[in-house]
Amino acid sequence: MRGWVLSFLLVMLACLAAGPMPEARAAVSRAAMEVASVRTQPSGKRIRFDAGHYPKLSLPDGRQETVRSMLNIAKPMHFGDFVWDEDRIPSGPVWVRIDLARQILSVFRDGHEVGSAVILYGTDGKRTPTGSFTVLEKNPDYYSHSYHAPMPYMLRLTKDGVAIHGSKVHEGWATHGCIGVPLGFAKLLFATAHKGDPVVILPAQS
């Protein structure tokens, strides 16, 4: 397929709701990724790229990640929705891509997208930081004393407390800077991610 534009979604977890989020919308489209002269092998729930024709995603720190396959998500996702499929996906390096502009988080393992979810993030005075991070800490039963609230399946990204964690993901809600994802997705991500795994957060205005 020549000049084919493949769209895809992205995945992570949240802080407390901190008021209305103007950018929130009822349905979230998958982010468009330009793939020139790429041949694919559609396979049910997954779109697989031919060996030797793998597209690459450029990251903020200058690195590139190879994409071997992506989830075949045909319909728009809504707040609270997520997809997870790791059937026949091998073990390998895990990394997470978060697109604040489209409110989508994607999880990749060994170059294959295994999960995607609609997220919440911080706005106004509690904005979510952008750039490249790593998972600093994991805690399945974390409780925030600052906000007096549980933050299940927490993956800490910064020393000052920004993390991915389970949250109620509703339209119009925001966080205090964290990335909020549905609880079921948070549990799956927590089991897959390890300390030191890279996490990339793209800005809301991208």
C-alpha cells in the first residue's frame, strides 16, 4: 500500500479529577502516523507490518522505536474505553507513548502495540509534564496523602509525584498532573511495565 496513512491510539494511569478539561471530547480518533510504501498483513485484532518494512516512531529525545504491529482499532474510543491484546506477542522491551493532544496512551512490547486507552491528564495549574521519562517506582496499593485518595497500580514517573495510575476516566474530568487510565487497564499495564521502562509524553498542543 503506497502513501497509506495508518492511524493508531496510545496508553497510562491518573490522579484525582481536578475540574473540567476543555480538551476532552466524546470520541478520540487514533493519531495519524505517516507510513510511506508500507505493506501490512491485517490479522483480525492486529495489523502486522512485513519484516524489512517496519515503520519507526521518532521520540522527543531523538531516539526512534520500531513498530512491528499495532492494534486494529476500527471504531473511535470513548472515555473509559481501552483495548488490550497480547495474544502471541513475545516478551521483550516495554515502552509507553502518551499523546496528550488526543488523550491516548499506547503500550508497546517488543515493538508490538499491546494496549491502548483513553486517558485523563492535568490542566491549568497542575499540568502534566512532557518529554521522556522512566518508571521510577511501582506500587499496586499506593495512597496519596497529598490528595487523600487511593491511586491503584501506580507507576511513578517523576520525583515530585507525577505518575500513571488507575482512575475513573470521565468526560470533562482532569487530574492534578498525573496520567489517569481505567482501573482494568491500569492493572494490565502494571503487570507489564517494569522499573526503568521508558515513557514518552507528547504535548497537548501537538
